[in-house]
Amino acid sequence: MKKVVSLFLAAMMLLGLASFASAEQTEFNVLSGISALSGGYDNNPVLNDLQAQAGIKITWDCWSDSLSEVVGTRISGNAASKNPIDAFQACGFSNFDLMRYGAAGTFIDLTPYINPEIMPNLSAILEKHPEIRAAITMNDGKIYGLPAGEQMGTAGIGREKDYSIFSIPQFAMINKAWLDDLGLAVPTTLEELHDVLAAFKENDMSAKYYGNDAGSTIPMSTGFDQWCWGQNVFYAGFGFTNWINDVCMDLTVNADGVVNFVCDDDNYRAAITYFHDWYADGLMDLEMFSQDTNQLIAKVSGGRVGVTTWWEIPEITGPHAADYVYLPILTGPDGASNVTLRTGGATNSGQLSITAQCKDPARLLAFYDLWYQGDIVMQLQYGPIGVWFTGQDEKGMWLSITDEESRAKFNKSSGELKSQNEVAGPKLILSEYYNEYFYMEDRAMDRLADTYDYFFQFVKDFSFYPQDCVFTETELDDIDFYRADFERAVAEYEAKWIKEGGPSDADWEAYKSFLNRCGMSDLLNIYQTVYDRYVAAK
């Protein structure tokens, strides 16, 4: 049935071309970036089949090394070339590149072509996912690049609502074997965790339970303000978690759409003041501010650490994985408990742009619209049916080749096989595809289930600041001007107060004034303006 639907959409798309094509063109030149392991696209069976369906022929000019230099040369001389490039694919254009080339007339506006007649697949996706349209719409209201991105969300494991696997990057975990040995329950509050950590230290559980050297126990070890291995999840007991995002540190958006930096909020001050006592009592690792991931993993997998944070339990606990369980989101001293959700992976709009030299954009875009079918994009991402996808199960879901099968059949790892066959460009893997076409990796499914079924019960507000917001060049220049000083100030004062004790009233007021001198108010205004524009574009 899925195949019949795909063929019907392709037929309807091709029927709509006659009325829109500006000139008859069936042969196109496309310059594309490729994987270093790829041999190019001339003999790619999936692309050749799609060209046949669309009734076109593409001459591929593929580059791995020196891609940026080649693009710069070709794009500047494209208008005068005897064999102009019709489209640039997988060349990594930023939003600023798209705006610059769009304003100059180098790239055309794709908006008139993204409709049910020419691009039915993409049009249907944008109708269902307005956030994707917002992410590829530049601030002049035009679209100069087709969307690409990989959603890995809870809808992919059958949950009603879709939230990214990155929504809660830190899971806190505790050595339950130590708890059982001491006759203690899994903590539910920060106060209870404090007492448990003290018991771990007092009883030197690393030596007592695993036979390590005396005094080797570290009650809790994390990094400092690190993405999946920081202390930040414990701030939930004060009503927030300041995850480290790809935007400025501590940026959040409230349910009412107001953007905020938590680093000057009173509950932030209360949190860093509270955890100073833990640090001073030796319950938090004294090396938390300097250690790297390898050092943390060595400590935890070596049986020295009672509580830590990571993406998942098995990856950091090593041979002791069975001894650990996840901690709930802990309630703070005033009864607060809330996790700030983090945005998922961003939608990229710089993976396919049509040039002004293309005589028949509609026909070429009809070809690229086929890329937005679920059964096609899975092959473009991983490899063809019969190579990467080995067959279908009783549900009609495609099964992926195992690493052992890949080595036996192709004499290479499954990772190498994917890199060899993957096609770079405008691909959207939606969460729902993992229910309709092919399976997500087992570990990813497990983590999404843990996120949705367990940790989401502690989330009070499901708002987050999206990575997909589109910034103007001026806005990004202003952010770059302030960002480093602002983020450095926040990090340095947070570390200082955890080590030395929280700020006095005078210290706190001086700190807030200093943040504004570092551009906090200006940054907040920019992020609010950009967010409001993003919401309007949706």
C-alpha cells in the first residue's frame, strides 16, 4: 500500500509540471558535497531510479575535499559559465549565505514551487509541521533552501506527542547496590540525596562494596555545566535546569512566550548557594570543574562514584551497570521540582538551493520532492533496499543490516557501508517514519521511552527555545559581540559561588549589573525578537 501511495504522488506531481515549467529542461547540472567514503552519485541506484521517475538526467559534480573552495569559485562565475550549475546540494550554506545569495538573485525563491502540484510530499510535511516551514523561511519571507534534518522523537516509539531525544540531556543515576547494602531508599528530594551521599562517604562504599582502595569513594561526580554530564539536572529542585544549549547559556522561554536568562533569577541564586554546602562537605567531586569525560567514566566504571549524570546508565557505568538505577527529578527545599526542556536538533535549510540559471526549476524540484517520501529518504540516509535494508518484518517495517552481516557480505563495517551509500542533501527523517518504514536504533528507543514515560512526569512546563530560529546577519553579529563575555561571566561566577559560598545581597546586585554590562539585556532583546518572528512564521 505504501508503494502504491508513493507512485500515485509521483504521478500527480509530474502531471502538475506542464503548467508551471518556465522552459523545457530535462538535463541538469548539480554540484554536491559527498562523504569522504562515497564514490559519487553517477551509479547510485536510488538516485538513478528517482531521475527516471521524474523524467530528468542529472550530471553530478561531487566534491568531498576542497568543497568550500570549489563552491566559492563556481557560484561566483555561474552566470557566465557555458555549463552553469542548476542547483547546489549539500554545500553547507548558512542562513546568511542563503539570504546573501537570495538577495543578489543568485538563488531563487522556492516558495512559489512548494505547493501540492509540484512538491506534494514536502507541502504535506510543511502543513503538518509548521515549525519546519518557520525554520526555512528567511526574515524576508522567502525560502532559498529546502529543509533537511533528522527528528528522533517520542512519536517514533508510538507516543502521542513528539519530543526530541535531546529534550532532557542529563539522566541522574545512583548506585542502588550501595543503597541496598546500607538499607536506604532511592531519594526523592535533594535533602534525602544529601543524606545518602553523606552515608556513601562515611561508609566508604567504593572500598566496602567493590574492594577498592580505602578512601576512594566519591559520593557524587559530574562535570560542571556540561551537556549530558553536568550538575545541572539537580537544579530542578529549584524550578529550572540550565542546560547548555547552542544558544547563550541559560536561555529559556516560558509558557507565555517570554524569553529569559535564568542566571539572574532568585531561584538560580538559591540553587548555587545551596550546593556550596555539598561541595564544601566533600559530597560533590572536587575535580568536577576540571575533569573531562574520560576521567569521569574511569571513576564511575571503576566503582568509585555513587551518583553521576550521563546520557544513559550502561555507557558510563561499565561493568557495574546492573548496580545503578535512574534517580527521579528531586524536589528542592521549598517543594520545587521542574525540568526545563531542551530543544531538539535543528532543521537545516542550506542543503539544496536552485540557481537563477536553472531554466526549469519546477521539474528539478519535482525530482527533489521525491526525496521527502519516507521509503525513499530512508534509502538516501542509509543505503538501498538490498544493501542496507535486508527485508521486511510482519509489520512491513524494513530491517537494517547488522554489523556482522555487513562485514560478511561487504567486508566492511555497517558504519562504513552507510557512509559509502549515504546521499547528502535535503532529507527529512520525521519521527513518524520510525513507526511506518524502518526502526530506530534500540538504544535510542529505550532512551525515548525513559524520557517520555518516566522523566516527563516531572516536567511542569513543556516550553523550550527552538534551535530552528532564523537570525539576521546583524542579529548574529550582535550576539557574537556579546556572547563570549556574557557566558564567561555566568560560568565564572557560578563556579566561584559553588566553591566559596553563595553571594551576599551586595554581591548579587553587583553581579547582575556586570551581566548587563556584558550585554545580557541586549542579548535578551535579540532572542525575544527572533523568537517572536519564529512564532509568527509558524
